[in-house]
Amino acid sequence: MLTREQALAEFDFARSAVLPDRLTTAAHGRYLGYAERMLALYRQGAGRTRRDLHRAVNDVFVDEPDCPQRRIDAFCKLLDDASLYERDRRGQAAKLRREVFRLAAPRHPLVHSADRLFENGEARVKLEIAEKLGRPWPDVEAGLFADIIEFHRLERFADFADGRALLSRYNVAQIQAALFDAQVMSVWAAEDFKTILRYAKLARLMHTILRLESGEYLFRFDGAVSAVRETRRYGAALARFLPALIACRGWRMHAVIESRHTGWKLSLDLAATDGLTSHLPPPDEFDSQVEEDFATKWGTEPRDGWTLIREGEILHQGQKVFVPDFVFRHDDGRTVLLEIIGFWTPEYLDAKLATLRTFGARPILLAVAEPIRRGLPAVSNDVLPYKSTLKVKDVLEYLSRSGFPA
């Protein structure tokens, strides 16, 4: 992510909104060429120092009037984040400096060209020092300041797919920087509930969940107000969560941001339709081949009055959340949840059973692979064993005879 010093934003005080810097094709089409040139510098930059690469990136924009220094610095930060630099992890640079300065001290003053008054030429003294150290002078020079960040040398560049990917990362990174001062984020989601919750948990976001009449879920992510005001770490957690949200479908977001300097409350609004692109891959539609095969066989039309919906409901109790794999909704109003348990480890199974006990009051049908079923402890849920695939016929028979209440 970027730092505050690399953040660019405008403020719409009429709407009390913050507008992070964004590069668009219509207004900044030429930036695609700049992005490709920056990528070429890093792709071919192995062995160059961080300082040299940053200077080269600045040179890319030397004739561009619409590029503030903060924008250039932001590009450098994103490129560095995708880079691996050689570092002086053993503290050899300081030791080498002391040795070189000790050998050079008796020859001072050094001059570029020796004459009768100053006989110690710089080139000759460097050659003598290199011989005493048993290393070529370029190697000595490269290691002299290897412990200073500006002189770290590029070892490997992870790269971006292309210039467009770099510009997309820039746009998202500027929004992340704006979220550093966010106090609360609300997300309205119609899809990808499990992915949103998974990444919210990874970002350690506290949440409350509300189901709306529209069928959407409202997620509210906030933290203790005192902690937000004292450390702002919660805003950084919201920023880390953003790329995962952008990778999802069917969402809109509203964040409340407090200006550090004025104390004003500003809003930041985004939606899945805003055209942002995340560097994270979109979530898989299914968690396993068993789920995908079952959904494909069921199809999109109702069967015996039952409609199948993928991850269509969220069960929540405090910070405990469960998103069953499927929801069956009958025309008469009945709802049955389906959770498929195929792959397992003892830890995974223990956690899954604990979750099911928490939400045991809801009608949950467990489809359990035979090897697991034989060793499964007694559970209050309805259990339907399967071998290699979950058959639609077996599920329909179970739904018809179980008499789940409306």
C-alpha cells in the first residue's frame, strides 16, 4: 500500500466527500505509455540501485505537466512493492566502509588528477585499496552503502501483467490511502458473501450484519472509537480489505472518513460498477468439484417447487458467521440450507461441527462424504451421505420426506 505522503485526493465540500486521485482512459490515456516505460525500467533494472530507478521513473514524466510529485512517488512505491532488493543483512557494509576509510585515510587529500602538489589520484588509490581487499573496485563500491535503502540494488522484479495493470493498482492504492482515516465502512452485498466475510476476517475487521428486505446483506465494519482515534490502525485494516472487496460482485460501499487536520467527517462511496480492477483474482464460484457438479446437475429451474441458490444466506451470531454452500427455497416459503462436507482435516471438522452447533436451530442438511460419515460424531443436523457425487434425486427425496417446517 501507499503511505500518507503518496496519497492524492480532492475534497468536494458541497457533498462532504473525498475523491481519491484516479487515472482514467478519457483524461489520462497517455499514462498507459508512461506505465509501460516504467515497467521496462524495472524489468531491465537488475543490479541498479533504488535511487537510480526512482530517478529514471522521474525522468519518464519530465515533460508531463499534469503529474505531481506525489503521483510519481506513488508509482515508485508500487513498483518497489513488486520488487526484491538485495539487502545488507549481515552488516557487512559498515565493516567494509570502516576498512576502506582506514586504508584511504593516509592518502588524503585525494584528487581527481594527481599533480606535484597533490600526488594521490583517486583512481590509483581506489585500485590499490581494491587490490588489498582482493576485490574489484566496482564490487567494493557496490557494497559500501548496501545498508542504506536508497542504495539497495534490485535483485528481482515480480512485474505487472502490463501497463494497464499498473495503472489499475495505482487507482486502488489511492483509495486505500484515503481509507487510512476511515472510522466505519458499510458494504451492501448481493453476491460473494463468503469471500467478503473471509477477507474481512483476515483483515481482523469487527462486523455487524443485517439482512435487508431486498435480499441484500448490509455489513458494517467498525472498531472501538477510542482505538480508531488513537492509532488509526483500523483504517489501515479497512484499506487492506479493499482489494478483496473490489474483486467481488454485486456490492456498494460507503465509508466515513475523519480529516486528521480539520476533524471534518467526509464520505467515500464506491460500487462494483465503478470500473475498478483488483490485483486479487475474482472469487471462485464453487469451493469444490462436488458443489459445482451438483449445481450444474440441478440447473437454474425449480425442482418439485424447490429453487437452488448458491450461498444465498448468512447465519450470524455476534462475530460468529456461517455461509452455507446452498439454500433451497420452496414455493410455499420453506427454506432449507445445504452444507457439503467432503474434504476434511480433524481441525477443519472440529471447527465445522462447532459452527453447526452454534446454528443448530436452523434447518441445515449436511451432505457428508462416506469416509467422513463413518467417523462423524452425532450431530443434531439432518445428514445425507454420498459417495463421490451428490445426486439431485437423493436430495429431492430427502427434502420431500423430511417435512421441514415453513
